[in-house]
Amino acid sequence: MFTQLHHRIETGVCTSNYLFGGKLGLALYYFSCYEARGDESLADRCIDLLQEVLNGDDETMAPLHGTGFASGTAGLGYLLTVLLKEGLIGEDIFESIQEMDVSIANKAMEQLMVEEHTDYLHGAMGALQYFLHRNDEPFIHQYTEAITAVLATRVKQNETGTWFRNFILDKNEKERIDLSLSHGNTGFLLLLLQLWEAGIMKNELTAIITSGIQFILAHPLRVEQVAEYGSLYPFFINEKDSGHVYANPRLAWCYGDLNIAWILYRAADALQMPEWKTEADRILAHSLTRTDSHSTLISDSHFCHGSSGLAHFYRIIAGFTGNPACIEAADHWLEQTSRYLEKELTSQYYQGKETDLLNGLPGIALVYLSAITKKDLAWSRAFLL
């Protein structure tokens, strides 16, 4: 299946420069293929795509949008850092993007202080993901520390714990406390944990991470809600009335119970909190009973909230925990992915998304590649896995 997908990707047409949906994402795809196979032509293809973005050769291409991670300059910076660490580009390239770095840092500060736009894919947290990967550089380290210090002042709190506000399009979303990995507090906590591991504001971040997890654990779904939705935890909590939650059966990379389990596993290991691991084990065991479309809302193969993303998530958790049941779950959802693709590729389901990393064929192909090679490839870390 990987070979078939790879051919579709090679013949697809990009319409933007974005990391999660355009040429930068396609460059990351080819780099991960190079990591897996060692074929220099794949590395060359990656660099060619990068140069096309940097040079702005194609005026029909949607340019980078703002400073975000998914579609803006933070995504470009992240890819450059990945390629630098593998020796595919030289350090001199970062001298030419110093103004870009200043812009990313300033915008992240504004997003935190003024807009409360914390979002990982499109807001301030994406800037931190980029700067963290260059944190060993003194100049960049200053940005990382400064943004983290501002972030620490934006934490919200009640008697059950702490959280961060975020909205994507509608400022009325501020009343919703998002628990997702893609746009919400589990993703934020995963990044805070990376900052903690990098030695940045360890005391302050220990308190915020601990209280943030306590907040999530204080809001499980009621027994009757679990029976209705299948999930153990909600997607959203109402800030004004924490008893009012939004839930559905979604189980995926972007939303759902595996997001909760993942931050609990990671934080339990880092902060030595065995009770968090116990709860993560419970969430994971419950998720493993959900194997069909009705109980997961899985209806197609793509990465974001489709079967391939779920397959990869289980494989990542298996690697972290050593739980063999996760390997079985990963194999199950990869088999389901193949079944979906048999119909989707025939019906042109991914027409126009052949080169879209998040919602198209490259993300799916990389899940197959990671499963085949059993290697920790660079693309997965861009998804906080």
C-alpha cells in the first residue's frame, strides 16, 4: 500500500507552501522517506521543495500564512531545524531568517497577552515547538524563556486545577476549555513537558503541569455519559459551568481519550506520578474495546481524525509502554486503513489532497512507512507523538 500511495503523492499537485498541507509538508514527507530508506534522491527531493518555498518560485502557490506552525513561518523554521540536525543544510541559512525569528517571537507574545490564541497548530504554542528545537542556541533560548514566562502568566485556575484558554476562529469559543491535543490543553501540556525536560522554568512548570492534569482528571464523564458516548473524558468543558461538557465518541489523533492517556503516560514518567499512569492504563484499556466506526467515529483513512492516525497513535503508545495490546490495536486500524483506501483511491476521495500531510495521502503513507520500518521518524514529532 505504501508504494501505491507514494506514486499518488509523487504525481500530486501542491497548491500551498504549508507544513501541514503543502510543499513544506511534502518536504518533511520526503525527508522521512530518506530517513527510512537512505536513498539520497529522496533527500534531494526534500531540498528541492524547500528551495522552491524559500525562493517563492511559483506565484500560483498559496504563500505561508502568518507565524503559525501548520501553515506559517514557525513550520518553515521547524523543518529547517530538522534538516540542519541531519546535516542536509548548513547553519548559515539561519542567519538569513533572523528577522523571521523575531517576527515569530513577537507574534507569539501578542497571541498570548492580547488574543489568548494559544493554539498549537495556528497560535503561540507552535512557535514554542519551533524554538524548542533550536533551544541550544543562546539567542533562540531567550525567545523560548520569554514566551514561556508570558505563557505562565496566562494560566487560568479554579478549585479543580488550571488550564489555558484558546480559540481558533470565533472568540466566543473562549468559554470552551478544549482538552484536545491538536488545539487544546493536552497538546499544551505536552509542550510544557518538553520545556520542563529542557530545563526551562522547571519549578513553575512542574506546578502548572501538575495542576493542569488535576484539572483534566477532575472532569471525567458521568457513568450515563460514558454509556452514551463511549468516551471516558469530554472534548470541551464550559469555563463558566464546568458541569456542562461536550462529548462524543471521537477517538483519534486530534481529539479523544488517547490524548488524555498520552499526556498522563508522558507526565507520569517525567514527574514520577504513578497514579497518573494507573489512570492512563484505565483509559487505554477502555479505548481498546472500541474497534468500529460507531464507537470511534472513524469513517475514513486520513491522519487527523481517521484510521491511520489512530493506528499510529497506538503504535507510539505501544513503544512507550510496551503494551502488546497496543500493537494489536495498531495493526487492526492499519488493516482498516487499507480497507478504506481500497474504496477511497478508486473513488478519487483524496483528489486535490494528494500532497496534504494532515488530511491527505502523505500522512497516511508515513504511518505505513513507520509501521514497516519500525523506526522513529521525524514526521511523528511534528504531531507531538
